[in-house]
Amino acid sequence: MKQVTIKDIAELAGVAKSTVSRYLNGGSVGKKTREKLDRVIRETNYEPNQFAQSLKSKQTKMIGVIVPRLDSYAASRTMMGIDERLTERGYQMLVVNTAQQTEREIEQLYNLAKQKVAGIIWLGTTVTDRHLEAIEAIQIPVLLIGQQHDNVHSLVYPDYEAAYALGREFTKWGHRDVVYVGVSEADIAVGQDRRDGFLKALHEADARVTVVQTTFKIEDAIPVGERLAKEIGSTSLIICATDNIALGVLKGLANQGISVPNDISVSGFGGYDFTEVLHPSITTVHLPYRRTGAKSADMMLQLLQGNDVPMKTFTIFELKVRESVDKLN
Amino acid sequence: MKQVTIKDIAELAGVAKSTVSRYLNGGSVGKKTREKLDRVIRETNYEPNQFAQSLKSKQTKMIGVIVPRLDSYAASRTMMGIDERLTERGYQMLVVNTAQQTEREIEQLYNLAKQKVAGIIWLGTTVTDRHLEAIEAIQIPVLLIGQQHDNVHSLVYPDYEAAYALGREFTKWGHRDVVYVGVSEADIAVGQDRRDGFLKALHEADARVTVVQTTFKIEDAIPVGERLAKEIGSTSLIICATDNIALGVLKGLANQGISVPNDISVSGFGGYDFTEVLHPSITTVHLPYRRTGAKSADMMLQLLQGNDVPMKTFTIFELKVRESVDKLN
DNA sequence: TTGTGTTGCGGAACCGGTTCCGCAACATTT
DNA sequence: AAATGTTGCGGAACCGGTTCCGCAACACAA
């Protein structure tokens, strides 16, 4: 079953290759030849060779997606959304994983460009000058999700605002002595914006806040929970920067026999679906990962058509008030 | 920054294109020319155009990966493993999502072949004649993960054996009245093998078993849990076909005020990492998704080199005895 | 009828590599 | 010294498309 080529089609229809090509790309073709080509192509199941096309056009129907990890809830959901939309529109998603190494993000920007992807969607963690340099150099539309920068089209979660809103609820409910469990500032959205949003709300209510740091991994949060369990004192609430961290902290607390929310409250951030199903269910803020993925694909397709799209777009968020945080008053 | 071509290199070095090509592909090249080309290529950062290469060779350095869903724990972990290994070896992973539609699996087999991927790793759910036909037709190595078939190289989880082993533990602990919450038989490994493994163990101990069916979605398992809560009777254990189902069932039970494992026991299957961290932690069997992904990549690379690999390879499993299942005796 | 504009189509060059073939230069054997 | 074998290299064709250019055929206006 060898490849049918445009030459074969041309011969079968008794025309020149160029005519077939024109037919395929909507050029001027007479009625009779059109009908003939219609038939021949249908009968032969002809499909153009993508390499030959790309060789000439220096373009593909692929969108590169750079993700920091393949096994994060946020990344998976976002990829689903991207893929859905792209597939509808005849594009393909080429996922590359950087295993959380910033260096590899930069490499991959160049690499994807070399592969002539039509555009790149980048689930970022941090934006450095080297990133910007790469984006500048490759001359391909890049769309950043989850972080923001003035020089790059970005689709960003309102981390600061959401954290602030949730923080306000907490103080409204009477929490005044709080531990915040965050991550490294290297991740701007999660490490800085979320923290700062919470801090703002808490400070406005003159709450006492202790900040501790951990990683994105569940395992690392467990000892944090265990430690906190021993020094609860007057602390009424532990705010976690992500739902995974909340999960770990909850486990750590449980290991020490602390009951949530009776002994202490715990909140998450992100809205992973297991948070609803846990017992106690976790108070958190839901970020629309999947919809954002789909939206990013839409925006990318717009960019590819040369339409302009706003440099910065914010997504929505939704507070999920559930069982793990108690109302003290 | 336009593309440097082989022609540029040839001119700069004062040789013919063919010589450059030979140099690049390890053909016979004299010492002097070699040195000259060494230099020129380094200085120009020359990188061969992959489309031109693929156009001629009808091959790429990509491995297609067909997954039923992008947001499943098993798929994510497996993809990580695949990607890790492939990247090391200079290959790329091209993920395509079928959104659980069997039809799209078949489509994608053809489609990936059209894109001249070097091989296809297929995280299967069911194997039909049309699949086999496609695999036969495309003439590309296909490696099946998670399901098995005599005509396709498969890397399979010992679902039956693992289920049997876990079932034996349960009966050993005195469970004799059990509900099994499974999924559709369309998924052979999960819908049939796991169930049958458990059933065998349970029947050997003359246990009473009721089988109920749900889907892979957490939400769908919640009402199942709620219903079971109302009709516990003498049932001492609910065995769930996946950890996600267990999660849903646990939620349903909790909604009705049933406490696990005090009032009833619940087990999962799969070993998703949250199972360890939940409270109570879930008794389950751990399947090495990530390692299996890596292994599948290895095997695929072997196949590509023409080495032969066994048609069927089983992975290991590991029982995780934890809190959610009680020992009655 | 002649001149002008439009439309349809074929030929050839091109995209950037790989590979086959044959020749020249040199080394080796007799 | 002649015959034979190796090795290094250039030229040309090829992979399967796209696009530019120019020509022929036809329609229509003058």
C-alpha cells in the first residue's frame, strides 16, 4: 500500500501536477477538470504528504505545548482543553515535558521552532530574560498560560485576586491566627501572587500570619502537617498554596491525631476534583484549567490568523466553600 | 535568522552537497574535508531540516502514543515514563487523545502512520478486529499497554493475578460477604480480568458476592456508595475496580454517615498516590505505571532496531495493605 | 474583424535533504 | 612498470509537494 502522490493523481486525471495542486488549494480550476479530480482523488484516497508540504511552506499544523510536568492535575486538565479545541480545528498538539527544569523550557522553545510548529503554548512557571530572548528569536507566536509578562501574550489565572477573595472570607469567619504553607518564589503565580493575595486580606484584618515553605509534592507536605500539628497553639487555620499541599498537610495532621475542621481548619487552592470528594471536603478556589486550555487554543488560532488578541487575559475563579474550614463565629 | 542549508555548508567548505551529507551520516570522508566540515558546521550552527530528511526517508524520530484520556492518573504516569526514556534516546513523544472513543483509536492508528511516526505505543482499552486490521495495514511497530492480544506486542498489568492475590488476603481476613463495584466489560483488563481475579479468590472461600457496575468517573461512584450505605446488611467489604471508584464510594458512604473501616471496609485498585495520603488510607494494589511507560519505550526502541522482543510481557504488582480494609479476625 | 481581458492549464524551478553512479587519485600487489 | 583495488568526492536524480511564469483558448467590447 504505497503512498499515492500528486503525480499519480495528475496522470490519472490527465493534467499537470500544478493543476492538481491548484485544485487542492483552491486555485482557479475549470469545471470539467475539477470534476475529474474530484473523482480520481476520492477513488484513490489521496492524502498529501505532509513533509513535502512542510518542506516548502516551512509550517506545520502542530502547536507545541510546553509543560513543566505531565502528572500534575493542572497540566493534564489544561492539555485536555487544548487538545479538544485544536483537534476540532485540524491542528495537533505536540506536548513536551520539561520535568520542571527551566533550562529545558528554553531549549524546547528553540527546539519546537526548529520543528516548525505553528505556535507554542507554554504552561510557565517563571519568565526569565533568556525565555524572552528565545521567544523573540524564534519568530513564532507564543502564548503563556499561568504566568504573565508584558511582552508575551498571556492567559493568566487571577491568583492574587482569588487568594485575596478567599482570604477575606477567612477573616470574615473569624480566623485571626493563620499559617500559610507556600512554595518557592521561583513560581511567580503560585509562589508570590497567591501568597500576597492571602497576606493582603489577612493583614487588612490584622491577623497573625506565619509563612512556611514546601514544594509541590504531596509527600513533602506531610511532615509540614505533622510539625504544625505539634505547634497548633492558637492557630485556627492552615492555608495551603495548592490542593496537593493541603492533601499532604491533612495527612500530616491526621497522623498526629488532629481532626479537621474540629481542631484546626485547612484550605487548598486549585480546585482539583478530589477536593470535593474527600472527607472532609476541602475549601478551596476552583481554577478553570480545562476551559483555560481550550481558550488558549482559541487564542492561538486567532494569533495564527493574524488577528490580534489582548496581551493579557484573565480567567475567572470560583470559591468553593466546603467543610475543611470552619466558621468560628 | 534564516535556515542554514546543506548547500550553504557545502559552499563554505568548498565541497559538494553529497559530501556534506556523507559526512553527517558517517559515510567515507577524507581527513581534511572532515576537519573542514567540522569547523564550518560548528560555526554556522547548522541543523538539518527534518522535513527534507523525512521526505526522503519516510521516517521520523517520533513515537505516537494513543491514550484514552489525558486526565487519568494511569495515563499521566505512563506518559511520563515514556517521555523520559524517549527523550534520552533522541526520540519524541506525540500524544494523541481519543477521549475514550474506540473509533478514534483506529483513526489515530492510521493517522499516526500517515505522519510516519517510527512506532506507536497504544494505551488500550479494548482490542477489536478493526484495530488488528489497522495495525496490520500500517506496517509500523505497535506496542499495546494494559491489554493483551496474541498478535500484538503487549505489555500488560497482571490484573487478574493481582486481583486474585488481593482477594485472597480479604478472605484470609475473614471477609465473606462482599460487593464488587466494577466497570463495563468493554475494558477487558479492568472490566473483566480484575473482576474475575477477585471472584475467583472469593469463590474459593465460598464468599457471597454481589457485582454492581459503574464508570471510571468519581462522580458516578458517589451514588453507588450512597446506595450501598443503605443496604449494608452483613456486607463487610466493598471492593472497587479502581482507586477513583473507591474514592467516590467512600464519599457516598461518608455522605450517609458510614464510617470506614469501622462500619464497612473499602478497597481500591491501581495505587494512585493519593490513596496513601487519604484518611483512612486505602488498601489497594499498586501498578507501576511510570516504570511501565519507561519499559514500553525501551521495548519500542528495541523493536525499531529490529531486535525481537517477547510478544507478551507482564509487569509486577504490589499489594498495599492499609487502613481502609479491616481484618475481621 | 480585430483588440483586449480573463481564465485554465502546463512546464520548470524550488524547498533541503539522501543516494546512486562513475571517475580520478592514490595505495597495493605481482 | 603495469595491473588491480581502495578511497574520496562530485554530479545528478529523487522524495512529493507549491508556485511562478507564460501561453493558449475563449468571451466580450469596440
